[in-house]
Amino acid sequence: MIQGVYIADNTNNLVYEYLVNSSFPSFKALRSYINAEDLDKLKVPLIEINSDYYVSFQKTKSLIIYVLCSYKDTFNPVLPYIFIRRLLEVMEDYFGSPLAVVKIEANSDTLTLLLSEMIDDGIPNITEFNKLREIIPFKGFFSKLLSASTDLASAATQKSFTSLTHNTRKVEKQLATTDDTSTPWRRSNVVYTNNEMYVDITETLNVILKPIPAKGTQGGSYVSPSAIDSAFYSTISQPTTKLVPITGSILGKIEFLSHLTGVPYLHMALQCDRLDFGLPSFHRCIRLDRWNKTPGDLYFIPPDGKSTLMNYEIDLDSVDRSKRDDILNLFTIDFKYNLGPKGRDFEIFFSINSHKNVSKVENLSIGIHCTDVSDGKQNGDTSSKASSSADSADSDIKVESIKTTKVTHGDFSFKGNGMGEWNLRSIVAGAVCVLHGTIITNKDRNEDGGYYAESFDSNNLIEGDYNADVPEHKVRPAFLTLNYLSKGSVPSGLKVDSLKIISAKGLGETVKPYKGVKYITKTENFIIRS
């Protein structure tokens, strides 16, 4: 049972409080149990108050939403978090995004009305946007109601019964709600001048890749002596390895924006090439019987405005090997490490391949994560005494910086903790991006506390000679992380084959709505091992 909703700022000062019953504890009574600094340390966003109560929460950029729940009534433990997410969506819908303290304070009366409808005796009640819009109009409702009340009083004083009747009907129309419960996710009597509908398919890629020798290149004919331990070889000559997914998944969602008059009934046909969607979740407007009969066909009466029709997950292990390889066709990456006489240099080549639907990649960045590895660890020889002594000698090596000697695109910055970021931003197809760098450790410090001048010389990246006094030790990037956004296609190959209006009550036969489809690819955990 939900017994209270509290909204605080990032310093945990109360901004808004809603209690289902006045006897339930206020935020002031719970303040001693809630420390804003400890919220990020919790593995599960839940704070136990006592044997009767617990608090679920979610942080945004400027707000913290708390929901007080009771242990007395058993229900789905995920319910409070779903309610918080829906509450945030409703507040953004009503008050605008991004949410801020001033918006909550300025609209506390509207928020109270919303929560009174969203919670009924501690149980989530009406949470659909369109239903809430009919019950609780947008901003300006109270001013309109006050204006109508003033007109009624004026009409009554002047004994103008015609005016009184007109204004009474006006108020009744403003406060009227629909009794039609067949499509509670859609507003009644929806009318648009411009009828349109848009589909956004967004897929987020999570994958771990490893290099394997390409077919016919065994023996390493393109391997340079200085890069004998490299996992990848330069794309400028000819790659002798290719990236293969070890494990991964694709998280996808289909969003729909509907601005259609009346009550339309739609059919969306997806070209999915027998993809295994796992156990997808659907908006309740979707006819599940039709989907179960023919997977890939969505029949529905759309909600008014923006909604998520479907969420799905595709396990890459269930995808054909040829299709898995197609996921990597968007780019080519070539990575060398352990270069130079001291084995602390590396180089990265990155290029976007030509794709008929993708002209550029946006928000592109490559994370370089370094680790300290002795020769014994690199070669996997941990049984010998030599490797044990090497491990012991290099155990205190710490990466202090990464110096770049060549960056053709974007810029590079060292973030600390052995991590650097190569920010490429937007790259068009065909561009070849190159980064050369040297890893600097605490072993490169001289007796005066400074660094050896020759420990990173831009002229000595691969073949130059370092000062003989510079200690020799090998460190390397352990893995790369790739982040990007592209538009035009999605990794699974999912497409909208057709979007048709089967019937449209109130739309009119001559109206032809505008249609649009957008495909977006994002990355979340995209890791390339060395």
C-alpha cells in the first residue's frame, strides 16, 4: 500500500508532500532515516524504516522522489518503482521537462489533484495520461473556473437567466468527464487540424567483443616486430583480426506519436526476419491475440500523444552468426598496444564504413581503460619464478596519465583512474580517425619528482630511442569502450513494413495522415577487449 509521496531537492530539503491519510508519518518524521548522501551507495533504491514501513525512491537531476509503502499489504514489490516512473512522466507532461523545484512549487495544487486520482486508498488508480487530462485539465484550469464562477455571480445579480444558463453549461462542459471505458488510454472527442503519426524504433546495444585471427591470416604476415603482442593490426595495411561478439543483447522499444482525430484502429506490420523478441512487454492498447497469431503484426487503437507500444530484448546468442557480424559493419576499429621500446605506446584507428542508411555517427567517444600488466601476466605464464618476480616488481605500478602524440579528429582527455576519453563527437562515413598515445606511470618519475623528459616524446612514438635511465615496464589498455548514436537503422534489422488505418471513426475518409518512421541506435555497455 502506498501511503505517502514526498518530493525533495538534491540537498534533501522537502519541496512537496502528499499523504493518503493524515495519520501517516510526514517527511519530517522520516528525515532521520534518509540521508541524501547515502542514496547512491544503496544497491537497491529502498530504505527500511521499521517493520511496518519502507521507502522507495528515484533520483533525477534536480529532484528526489520518495514513496512511503507499508509492509502490511502484500503486492508486487516492483509496483512503487513503476508508480514513481509514471508519476515523473505525468509531471513532465503537465509541468514540462526538465522538472525543477520551482515547477513543483508553482503547481503544487495541480499535483495534489493528480495524486488524488493516481492513488485510491493506497493503490495506484488512474495513471494513463489521457484519462488524467480529461479529469484534471492543464494549467489555466483554475483561472477558467474562477472566471466562470465570476460570470455566474454576475449573471445571477443581474437576473440574466439566459446568461446564467449559458455559463452553467460552460462550467458543466469544462468539468465533464467521459463514461467511455472501452479505451481508457485515449481521450474522448479528440480533434486535430493536422493529422499525423510517427514511429520511433530505438535499440540500445550491449555487447562484449574480442579479436580473433581472420581466415587465411594465420602466421601474422602483417605483424610488425614492435606489435607482436597486439590484438589488432592496422587498418591502413590490412587487418589480420576481426571482432567477434562474446556475449551481448539488444534492448529495443517502439514508440508511437499519435495526433489523429476520432478513434482510429491501426495495423503496423514489422519486418523482423523471424527475430526472437524473448518476452516482450506491450502497451495494453495492443491486441495480443493478433500478435500471438502472427508475431510482427501490431493491431491497436493508439493512445493520444506519445506512448511506448512495445519493449523487447534480443539475445545475440540467438541470432545467426552472419547477422551478428552485420552488427559490426557500421565501423572498423584497429587497436595496437605494447608498442615502442618500452612497450607503453598504443595506437587506435577508427573509421565509419559506408552504409546506405547511415551517413554519420553522432556523440561518438572511445574510452581507453588501462591496466598494469607484467610480462608474466600478459603471456599467461604464472607458474615460473621469473613471472612471479615480475608480478611482484610491477605490483606497485600506477597509471598517472596518458599523453597523446597524434589526434586527427576530436580531442583527448585523461579522466583519472587509468582512463582516458577520445571524444570524436560527429564523424561522417569514410573518415579515418587516428590516435597515438603513451601511458605514463609513477615509475616514470625521476628523483626530483618530475617526469623523465624522454618518457613521452612525440617524435619517438614507435621507433624512437628513450633515455636509458627511463625504467622499462609494460602497461597497456585492457579494453576499450565505445559510445555512439546513429540514425537510419537499428542493429537487429527491424523495420516498419507498413502502417495502415483499418478504420477511423470520426477521422473522415478523405483525410490522409502524415506518416514518419525513425530508426535510432545507441550504445550502453559496448566493450572491446584487448
